[in-house]
Amino acid sequence: MSMRNLAIIAHVDHGKTTLVDQLLRQSGMFRENQQVAERAMDSNALERERGITILAKCTSVDWHGVKLNIVDTPGHADFGGEVERILSMVDGAILLVDAAEGVLPQTKFVLGKALARGIRPIVVVNKVDRQDARAHEVHDEVFDLFANLGATDNQLDFPMLFASGRQGWADTVMEGPRKNLDAMFDLIVSHVPEPTVDNDAPFAMNASILEYDNFLGRILTGRIVQGVARMNMPLKVLRADGTVVETGRLTKLLTFRGLERVPVEEAVAGDIIAIAGLSETTIPDTICAPEQQVPLPAVPVDPPTLAMTFRVNDGPLGGREGKKVTSRQIRDRLLRESEGNVAIRIRESEESDAFEVAGRGELQLGVLIETMRREGFELTIGRPRVLTRENPETRTREEPYEEVLVDVDDAFTGVVVEKMSIRKAQMQDMRPSGGGKTRITFIMPSRGLIGYHSEFLTDTRGTGIMNRLFHGYQPWAGVIEGRRNGSLISNVDGETTQYALFALQERGTLFVDPGAKVYTGLIIGESSRGDDMEVNPVKEKKLTNIRAAGKDEALLLIPPRRMSLEQAIAYIEDDELVEVTPSAVRLRKRHLDPNDRKRAGRKAEAAA
């Protein structure tokens, strides 16, 4: 059976997963009366809540006798490791670009990776039904991007479609009939090359995706590079250096049909398959027949740029809300994560019961923490910090920089440029983008962006859009000013009272409600001043014999500021931690005892 392997790549929220939904529906993979969730490929609970794709997933459809293996990839730069791995499994790609937003940083990232692998993408200008669509201008932007990224003449001659993934149509011209996706299916079959394979060579494949299944255990997905996989054939697994990891038999061989994995007796080179039953194999090991002696080349992945410290929850409320609280449980879970996620690195920290987790960005690590808290873990998380390196030639310290592209209303450009310049950003470009908006491009240190996104949304009244992309390493930019306000810190244990919080709200912004559990060293709010302030949030009103009933009902509290997990992580300073449990996210000082805090502060000043 003829086959094609392709990935759908794009910037976040340009419609990849919605388009895959329509491809599945129109190829007849669902019954007429079958109930299917919207964005069916986003099966993970966090993906459905956030409306983003986090994990790359495979599906397969039949189109007039041709098997199309399609991989849906994430759009966020933080999950770029998934995209890089997936491109090694495919021969073609559909590059989706929003007809209104046009080319954005992640479009540039995924296209650059695809062109470097020699892929000739199909360009689809999606969402042309938007009122602010500018499809032909976006087509020109895409062509310029291909040229800037060094595309060959062959790659520059890319086929073009106009589409609406939500409405389920694609045409070669804007004035087409707008009925279905037949034009896209036909273009995939004619433009994406068939896999060039050798079925007579010994079986070999790279493990590209690692998942866990309640029934099958560890499932490894990848593309067969050579040979034929048959049930019960003997296997061995090779690391990149040629060492044998494990040997075994191929007891479970699965291929993709729609959203399901179906068992098959054999699969030929070029097909994408899933294998279960191997206990030690991880990404990007080579799974092969015993006679294969040389491992397949592995795709290099960009290094992590950001690290956080994961510690056990040693606070007074530790162990009350979660089931998994020991350092051994945290360590095992993190090591399991690093097996399947090549963009994350784990190492033991110098602190006791602590681990340093390095990744691509705050969102990626925030998703990992959120997943762990839902699994019943209790953790304390330190402030994110960038990973620096020493330039071997100049012997100078270098830090990661990002290209940041912001779209803001014209009225807010001044405040955004001012705030970005404080964070050592260098403006590269500023141009009107239509509809009263301005598009500004900056190059800036990654650490300048830590904690800025929520402030950016406040400054732009929630209308600004910020996109970022790893740019490279440049010399250390010097001190970047952090948070200007101190913290309101509880100096007692107990439960907060309305009477105490009413008296404290004039001293700053509160983070807690009445009746919340607090302890010494817990941060209950942001001070209106630059220094930390120790306060008593559990104080009760003294009773008197002339106290009027219902007197306290007149105490009106300003609603507390509620932070998401990512906002809390971005908010803290170096001497603070985020306490994460299945039922709460709290901010606290690293040293709970005030005397310990003073000693640590003096030591930090002396070191500086």
C-alpha cells in the first residue's frame, strides 16, 4: 500500500489541531453518528483546558488507497523539542499560517527546522474567513521568510492553498468553491514524496515518542527506517554510542488508524508504528534486528535555557494535601519525565532533597508542575533562572537571548517600549500592522522576560499579544531590575480573619481570603512599599459587653489577587518559593524563621 508521512507545523493557535479534526472527518475515519470531541487530537486534560497542543501525536487516514500518516505538533516554542523530533519521522509538512496574524516567531522556528531537513513544505494560509484576513499579503510574507531562511530553489517553489480549518475547506484560489478538503488531500498525495526505503535491510527504527498506557505500559512510537517489523521477531536496542541497552521480542506491534492504535502482524519500512513491551528503551535509541550493528543517527535537540529547583514541601502544612511527598517519589517522577521529554534535563541539586530541572521555558516547566500536582505531588519550586555558559574563545559569560515579537494597540506602544528597555531589550523593528495596532520586534535576554507577561497584559489592558523565540547566546547584559515591591509576611500560625485582613489591606495587595490557613513565613500579600513587612493576619477583635451584633459584617474586603501557577512562579524573588499541592498554590519565604532570613540576607549582601 502506498503511503505518505507528513507533519502539520505552525505557530501556536494557527489551527493545526482543528485542521486534523477535519482531515479525519472528511477521510471517513469517523462514522456519521459518531460523537467526537472538538480538537480530538488534544486528548490530554491540560491540553483541553488551555486550548494548546503540548504533546505531538500521530494519526492515520486513508485517501483513495494511499495511507497518510499525519503528526500533529505543538506550536509553543517551549515544546520545540517535540517538533524537532517529529520532523525526523516525516518526508513532508504542511505549514499553516494565520491569514490575519501572518508570520510569527514560531512559524520561523518550525519552518527553519523543516527546511534544514530538506523537507519541501506545503503552505496553507488558514482562517481566510476572518474579517481581518489579508491572505495575499501573508503569502508574500511566507515567501520572504523562505528566502531569509536560506530555502533552496526547489523549496521556494512551494504549493499554496487557502483554507478554513474550522469550516473544513481548502482551495488553490481564494475564489474556489469552498466545499471540502479534497484539494489538500490531492496535493499531499502529489507533492509529499513516498518514503525511500530498503525493505531487504535488517529492521531498524528510532524511538521518537515515548508514552505510558494503563494497559500496554511503555509505548515507543517511531518510523521504520529500514527492513520489516514482524510480530515475535527478536529485537535489540542500541544507544547512540553503540552499546546494547536491552534485548527482547516484538510482542506488541501497533499501527495508527484514525485516533486509534490497531495491532498488525507486520509493518514495512516507511510506516510509523508503536511498539510496547520494552522496559529500558528511551528516546532516541535505535530499536533493531539482532544483525544490525550500527545505531541510526539521532536528531540533535536545542539545549534547555531555563532551570528551576524542585524541592520537597518542608513547610508546616507539608504532607496534609498530597499523597506523594517524599524526595524519592519526586525523583522517580522527574526521571520518568526526562525519558519521554528530550527537551528537559534533570540533575541532583546541591540542596538536600532538591532537583534542578532545566527546560525551554516557563510554560513547559509550568505544565510539568501542574501535571505533577494533579497526580498528588507536593513540591516547593524556586525562582526560575537562565542557564549561562562561557564562550570558549573570549572567555566571557554568555546568556540566552530571545527574539520577542509584540502586537499592541497604538496607544500602548510607549509603555511597552519603556518596560522592555528596562529589561535590556533592543528594538529591531517597529511597524503598523493594521487595525490600529503596531508590531514591534525586540532582541532581549531571556531572564528579562521572567515574570513580565502578566505585567504586559496589565499594561495593554489584556489586548497585547507577545510571542517569543530562542535567538541564541550573547554576552551577559548586566543587572536587570526585578520586582519593586516587598512582601507581606505572616508572623504567626493559624487561620486568617476578616478583621485582621481588613486592617492589612491598606498596606498592600492581599493574596488570601478570610479563613485561609497560614504559617510563619507565608507570603499573604504584596506590600505597597519596597521592603518586606511582617504582619499578623489571624488577629481577632476583642469582645466587649457593648459590642453590637453584626458589627463585623460591615467590613468590606477588596477581593484578593489570585495567581495562576505560572504567575506565582514568575512573581517570586530569589529568597522566596512557591508551595504547590493538589489543592493550593502558596507563596512563602525560603527561610520561614525571621532570624534565619536576616542571617541569609547578610550573607547574600556580603557575597555580592
